[in-house]
Amino acid sequence: PRFDPELAVLADPGSCVRTFGTREDFLIPSACLNSTVSGLISRTVLRADLVGPHDFHGAKFYRELSGSDLSGHFVDTVSARFPAVRADAARDAAAAASADRTPTWAGWRAVEEISETYGIGDVNLIKPGVGETTRVLLRRVPWRILARRGAGTDLDHVRLLAAQRGVPVEEVDALPYRCVGIVHPRYTRGATGADGKAAR
């Protein structure tokens, strides 16, 4: 048997893969809760000083956070909801199986267009989706937030965090994601600061 190299994801709002659970853009809890609900494992790491040229991406195990680990509680809380949504899930799965799953790459095109429109010149500073936007507001120096017009209460936490950070939220049309966070183009990846200006 051959290894199937095709990527499978939980959510594909950018329409970049064939195998996905949903194309809805929603906040996956680990986007803001991280390792304490993910088995104390970090996001993937790909750095030449840590990962060899023919190795898979690496990850860090946060043993020192074991006292705060809620991974089991998180899984139990989610699985306790299974009976309540089983019928809806079966219906949605059947609809998804019959839908056209061909990638359109609309999300990647949007990232490139945003980079060009705002004169950023670096797609790595464009963070699409509710989860990545939340991470920008919590951990980076945000420059601005683009929100799909009419996105509604799903973005209440994004609007609150943006207000706390003094970051403008612009409503835009025809955005494939519910929102997009833009990291401040003047600062490095390690930049921090609640005022959106400080950098280290």
C-alpha cells in the first residue's frame, strides 16, 4: 500500500484541500487555548536548528504545564455533546460527501490580494480565519483586522480583543474567511506589545 500524501484538515475555509470536515470558518479552541487542551503538545515547528532536512516537522512537549493540562476534560466535554448533534452530523456528513470538494484556492488568492492591496508584500503577515486572527490579537503586534461584512456575533471576541488592542476592524465584502488578521508590517515575528507599537 502507498502512503496517501493528500492533506486532510478539520476546517478548510480557504478551499485548499479535498478532504475536510467543514469549510466553515470557526474558532477551533486550540487556536487560543493551545497545549493545555492539546495533550501539552505545541504547534508544529520547522526550524533548521531543530529539525533535520529530511525530517518531519517537530513539536514541543510542555511537561512543565502538566498541572494545568485540561486535555482530558476538553475531550470529555466535546464528546458529551455527541448524542445531541448525532442526527445533524449525519445529515451534514451526507451533504458534504455529495458536494463538490474540488479545491478552488479562494483563500490563498484572498491572502495574496490583501497583501497587494495593503502594500504589505509579505503573505506571512496575513493570518486568515477566526483562529489565526484570534492568535494575532493575543500574541502578535496586530495592524488591522478585516471582517466579512455581516459576520455577526461569531466575531464578538475578535471585536473585543481588537478594541482592547486599539486595532481597527474593517468590514469587507466577498471575503472567503469570516475575518483576517494582519500582523504589523513594521515589526519582526517576535514583536510584542499591548499598545501595538512596542517591539523587542
